[in-house]
Amino acid sequence: MYLFIFFIVTELLTPVVIRRQFYKKSKFLFYLLCGAHAVMSIWFWILLIETRVYSGHYDSPSNVWKLMLMAGIASAVTLPRVIIIITHFAAKFLKTRNNWLTITGLVTASFIFFIIVGGALFGRFNVKVDSVEMKIEGLHKDLDGLRIVQTSDLHLASFYHHKKKMSEFVDKINSLNPDLIINTGDFVSYGWREFGNFDSILSRAHGKYGKIAIFGNHDFGTYNPHFTETDREYNVVKMNQKLESSGYAVLSGEHTILNVGDAKIGVIGVITMGSHPKIVYGNIDSALKGLDTVSLRIALTHDPNHFAVAIEGKTDIDITLSGHTHGMQMGIMTKYFKWSLSKYYYPHWNGLYVSGKQYHYTNRGLGTIAIPFRIWMPPEITLITLKNEI
């Protein structure tokens, strides 16, 4: 109710500020801004009403997309409105000269609006292929030059109206000529129905030695407010079916052995359940049993914090691959400087980390969650090339 009142207040006060600021200066600009305000308001309230009265499955792709779109409009429109309202009435209260406070608010609000819109229209599809070379001492000669492509956090409902984009991402993966394709979880946000028919698109990705995936915490239906315990159990069954039809072998607290020439790769996959900060990890030691004679050990664990908890310095795992963070979908990514608020929750929030002879890589993900944007935090496909350190 309080949020509803908040939205109503911003709806009523924004035209007041627009009129006071622009009516006498430029009627054209005044009517243009009022028209834009009305269009955004109508769109937002239609989405709000549709999602509130919706009685179908919460995890249907259309409903999840509408929830994301509503959150996107709220962030792109409501936040700038609040800034404009606060600065305008603060200027009136303080009786500032030259109206500089209101102008500052308008400039700031415009900047935020265009940044969010740009992140929604372009940033979230501006996929980057991040290439990394891992030099491993004593690497078997048949594994030298092996190419592993990692993806993560597809959150498929974020591609509900953009299946062609996902298809293009699959084509990009295939163009990297991968020997092994790995996905480190969170195919969906709320439940298995979000998968829709994306399995037909994902099945087109091919690795010479196959495709392996694990579940992320979202894949268990943790965040679906209407799921019962029985629903969550059924969700796991359906998710396994969807991943199988997408061509993935799913590891849930177990391992598989890949034969590459005379070499053997042990791939360990553990589950991640719960929500931050109460995350539950699978047992890495149990999944490791029986891998004493393999040439290389690769662990897949969705949450990067699991590396420090159970893998780093505690096991003989050579490479650990994670996702989960998204880089919070906004931050700074340059060649020489990378930063995101997610670093304060996940020290290994993005990219390659080395601890002794153990490598840990965290992928930023391909999809989006909650708000459909990426601001200076591009989606990622990772190409890992193994090299023998001589």
C-alpha cells in the first residue's frame, strides 16, 4: 500500500514540476515532456495492474518478463522523477538563486534515465568473449590447448522477446570451436516454465567432448512465492528434463570422467541452494571420491564464495568455475580497472583468480534478473584455454 501511494504521489507531483519549470519558457518542450510522462505512466500502470491481477503460473515466461519490465520502467522513470521532485521543492524551500538546484536535478535525472535505457536496449545484449589462458604445471600433453567455453546465469525469461539474441549467442559459442561447454547454473529465475522452448536453441551448441551443467540456486524454484515443497521437487524433475533436451549432462553432487586422448578429466558438479546470505553448498568432498587417477580436476559450483569455503587449499582441484554474481549488472569494466558493488559480497566476483596452483574463474552471466539492464557490465561468454606450464 505504501509503495502504491508513493507511485501516486510521484505521478501527481511530476507534472507540477514540469509546468513550473517549462510552461512559460517553452510550451513545445512542456507538452513534449507531459506527453512522455503520460505514456510512461500509462505503460507502468498497465503492467502493474496486469501483474497484480495475474492468476496464472508465476514462472510463466510472459509473467516473469512483465515483472522485469515493470521494475525496469520504475528504475528508469520513477527514480528520475523522485530526483526532480526533491531538488525542485528543495530549491523552493531554500529559495536558491538562478534555480541551479532544480536544473541540477533535471540534468541528473536525465542522465540516469538515458543510462538505464541504454543499459536495457544495448548493454544487456553487448556480449563479450573473455579469453583466459590457464597454465597448469604438468598438464597432460593431450590436454594442452584444450578449449573450454563457460556460460552462466542465462535467466531465460530475460530473452522472452529476444530468442534471436540467444540464438546469436549460441552461434558465437560454436564459432569458438569449444572442446567442452560448461554452464554454471541459473537457467531460470523462478521456475521451469521460464525455459519455454529455449531448449531447442540451446541444443544447437556443440562441444567436442560434450556439455555439462549444474543447477544454480534459482533453478530450484527457491524464489517462486507460490511453490510448495512438492512444487519445488517437481520443478527439479522438469529442470532436469529441460537441460537434458538442451544437450547437457547435469551434475548434482557427483562427477563425470571425460576421456581426451590418453588423458582423463574429472568434472565435479555440486548444487547451490538458498538465497544470500543463507546459501547451502553441496558436498565437494563426496563428489570428489573416485577421482584419484585423473589428469585434471575441474569443479563447477555456482556461488564463487564456495571456493574459499571448501576448495581453496583444501582439495586438489585444479580449476573451479562459478557464476552467480552478474557483476550486479552494473559497475565499471575496462581493460585496466574493474569494479562492482558485488565485490563486497563476493571477493571473487568476476574473472580469474589464482591461489597457489588452483585457478578460480567467475563468469558474469549472459542474462539479467530483476531489472532487464546491464550498465557497463557486459554479459559474458568465457573461453578458457589450457596450457602446459613448462
